[in-house]
Amino acid sequence: MKTPSLSYSAFTLKTGGALLGIVCFLTALLPAPHAKADTVINLAVPWKKARIIPVVSGTASGKDLKGRDMAALFPGTNVDVVGGTMPLSVGNVPVLIESATTSNASTVYIGFSAGSPLGLHGFEDHFNDNIALLSDLGIPWVRLAGPAGLVWDMVEPTRGVYNWSQTDRIFGTLQKMGVKICVVVSAANRWDQGITGSQRPKARAPVNLENYKNFLSAAVTRYGAAVSCWQIENEIDIPIGWQDNMPAYLNLLAASYSVIKAKAPNTLVAFAGMSNPRGCQTVLYPLLASFRKANPIYTCFDVVDLHWSRQFQGTYDNLRIANTSYRLDTTLQEMRTKLNALSFNQTQIWINELSDYSGTPAADPLDGTYVTKSEPDQATSLAKMSLMAMANGASHSFWTGPVEWFGWGGRKGGYFDHVGQVYSPETDPLKTKKSSYYTAKMLSHKLDGCKFDSILTFSGNPTVRVYKFLRNGDAVFVAWLDPL
């Protein structure tokens, strides 16, 4: 990530002629229910004519968007660039600014965006519905976790006897579509732990590591061409995610890495996800330091994973967990600093579970009550989180969905019943696509191949966020105004 290098010493608010028309148009187009009035800035761009595109459609519900062309849902407004700068009205809803010569035909939203940073997490529920949506969304990555992932206990329920039927169906379907798979590997196994009956095995390191390695070797041999990233366990920073000691996890990770790289050397291996930013400080950083002390040169993972969920109180960029605030940008920057200091310079940072909700989830015993959010609120938050994550070092963001979960954890109407981009058939037989669905599709295509370049600052306007990306060498900007 580059150090922020561009600064604009002043902004200008003009009210005359064509600029006022542009400002009024954008204000009407981009409702900002939680923001102050839009601010107009002068943005330096390298073109003679720019196009401004809203990242969230201006309608209140996805029901109003059904059947409409994507180019009509996200209309571009062309603006002349005079003297290298253009006026830009910045509000709560992000806008994307690109060259007006960039194609904006509807065909730009067709097919998979192979170079997009976006992915989708949570396919175990409503798998067939999710598969049906993938091609239309164009999002190239899918994370398979839980029962849809690679679970040793499910694949090898009896020692030496493999049942690949479910993984063949899921992995094979996605591979044929050209989707890149990140799969979570679970080492829990009943017979390995000496458990009989229906009791679930514990999330812990295998009793017999060689038996696990044989299973994993068979899986990588079978799916090495289908899987792009193997993630060893999930959310080990919370008791439900890992019920063993941390050295045992490092041993499991190192053993898994050696097996995977021997069979599929070009695939990635990911460290278990941290369920929230607090887990980075309590689990991830101490484990990284412990591993590096014991292994000064050797590395056994390619990716670390931060989960960012609005189930916690706070804002899209600042979560409050156990009376401590964690900022998204500074957390990601800290992760990069810690990795580099321990010589994990090439390790990527992903956000494999990113979510926000629409509607009104039932109150949570730990996280309290939730305010009602509209569909555009959810779409705006997801877009901001993904864009800010990219600008601060994250390579990928996997949105939870697309179809909403239902009754997750045995709690109907809870937070995870509201986080998808498509309503679940249990609550909406029409399975209506929300505003966030169209925003995900738009961003996946517009960010295809984009790399972060720099953060632009505006003197006297700390709430103005402008990020510059490069797409095939050409600049792409995103901008919004945070509430005070």
C-alpha cells in the first residue's frame, strides 16, 4: 500500500450555472439519510471529461429495480474537466469517477469479473439459489465454510472410506462455472476423537495427525484444480471455533501447508479467520510472533483473514467490542505492519466475512438492539467497507450472502437473517433482490482489475473520503462524505 501522497489544500463551493445543475442532479440521485448536506470539492483528474456514477441506486427497494438494465440503475453523468480539475458533489452515498471514454454499455456487466476483489461467503444455505445468482452477479470468488466446506468428519466418516458426493457436487458445480473457490478445512472427526453416536466432534487438532494428512492429501489431489485457496479452520479466536490450545493450531496449519503445497504448489493457504478485530490482538499477533520465533525463515500460510461484521455496535468503519473501539482502516494498517515486522511481507490480507443488514434484526443478548436500516443503507455500508478495505491493504472482501440465511444458530429473525443481498424464500417467496445485490454487481465489474493507488485528502474536510485506484493503468476514483 502506498503512503497517502496527494493533498488538496482547499475546496471550493460554487453555486452558479452548470455546476449547480450537476450538484442538484446528484443530490436528487443519491439520497443520504444519515449525512449532512453534500459538499462540493474540486477533484484533480487526468482526463478532459469525467463520468460520475452512483454506487447505490437511488430507489428505496430492490423491488423497484427488478428487470431494469444495470446501466439505467447506475446512470453516469458526464462532467467537463477544466484546467485538470472537476467539481464533484460528495454525499453519504459513494460515487465512482472514471474517464468518460470508458465504456458504460450494459455489456460491461455481463459475465464474471475475473479480476474483481469481491467474493461471496455463506453458500451452505440455499445453495441452488446462490448458484443461480452467481453468473448474473459476476462475482468471481466463493468461500465455502461450514457444511459446504471440506469437513473431515463428513468426507471420511469411517476410517479409510471416503464419501466425496457432496464436495464433488459443490466444488464441481463452481469449477464448471469458472468460479474461484476458497474452502475452509475442518479437522474435526468423530472416529479420530473416539466419539460414537451423534455427538459432534470438537474443533481441535487431530489425535492422529497422519490420518488427517492422508485425508487432506486425498482431497487436494481430487480438488487441486478447483480450489484456489485452502483455509485451515475458521475463527479460532472464539471458543466455538477452536477448542484446543494455540500451539496445536500452529502445528495443524504447518502440517496442512506442507501437504497442500506438495500437491498443489500454486494454490494459497490461509490462516484461520479472526472473528473480529479484537482477535487480531489476542490471538493472531501472538501466534505470528510465536511461529516466527520458532521458524525464522519458514512460512506456512499465504493469507490472513479479518472478519468485519456490523452485528457489533458502532459504524461501518468503527466497531465497538467489549467497550473498545476498533477502526477498519487502522486495524488493516496494523495487520500489515505486524506482518512486515515478522517478515511476512508477501502475506495477503483478506476479509472473508463482511456483512451488514437491512430491516430490523431481533435484539441480540450480547450485542444489544439494532436500529432499522433501509436497503440503500445496507448497500451503502457494504460498498464503503469494501472500498475502505481495499484502500488499506485488503486484497479481497467476501460479502455474506447472497441469499439471506434463515434461523441461523436457531434464532429466527436475528442478525444473520438480514445480511444477504437477496431475501430468503422463507421470508419472501419471490426471493427479491435487494439494493445491495445490484451494488455488488456494479462494484464487482467496475473494480475488475483495480489496484489501490493513493488516498486523497482535502484540507478542512476530514469527513471527505476519496480513494484512487488504477484499472489497467487508468485512474478510477471513489468518494463519499461521512456523517459528522
